[in-house]
Amino acid sequence: MYLNKALIIGNLTRDPELKALPSGIKVCSFSVATNRVWKDQNGAKQEAADYHNIVVFGRQAETVAQYMKKGSQVMIEGRMQTRSWDDATTGTKKYRTEVVADRVQFGSTGNAPRTGVAPTQAQTKSNEQDDGGLDTIDYPQDEIASEDIPF
């Protein structure tokens, strides 16, 4: 049995770049940073960042390009793939390892403005009093039509 599965949760390091293949299929590429923290032999806290190249295809690529930006939190589920090509300028063989995303889930937006639904004054006041500085999700009181969901 073989398994090629990648699960990455991190923040975008740059705005997504949307392109189209000659066949017309949309391709979105971006990179995600993940951090890891550990203690060394002396007990001092150490931290390192890893950077992952991500590629998304189809309608999901369009959605990522439309709604995500540098700093956005994201969860990627996909597979690892290494591709190679000959560099035209130097004639050397180049390699790139990337995660081909099967599923992209948007993370919390922090203080970014929400699109589509403006909070009521009552919601805003209750959030200021209750949240104690924590990020919360304000669900609208209205019915949401399935046509309004972008994906």
C-alpha cells in the first residue's frame, strides 16, 4: 500500500497568483509558512519556519485567488509532487517540490473585514463587551441562500 498525503496549516507568504493552462483550466499558486517551536538541550525556546509551495486547480483555484491574500490562514490537504524541467538560460535541470491541493479550507480572518454581511449595531456592541479580545464568528440572523455561497 502507498500513501502520498500532505496536511498543512499555516499562513500565506504572498498573494495567490492565478494563471490559465492552454486547455483553459485555472491554476493558482502560492506559498504557505508553517512554524515549529521546540526547546533545545539547554531548555531555550527555539523557533523555525518552513515554506511550502502550493498549487490548486479549477474552480477552487479561482476561489483561492479571489478570497485569499498574504497573511491569510489556510489549511491545505493534498499530495506531494516533484516536477522537473530544463532551464533555458543555464541548460541545467531544475526541480520543484510542491503540494497539489485537493482541498483548501480558509482559516480565521482575524481583524479583516467580512464581506457580504454587515454586523448590526447590537452584534457590534455585544462583541465589544463579550469577546475579551478573542476572535469570534458572527453568524448572520438572515437565511443564507445556497446561490450566495461562492464555492
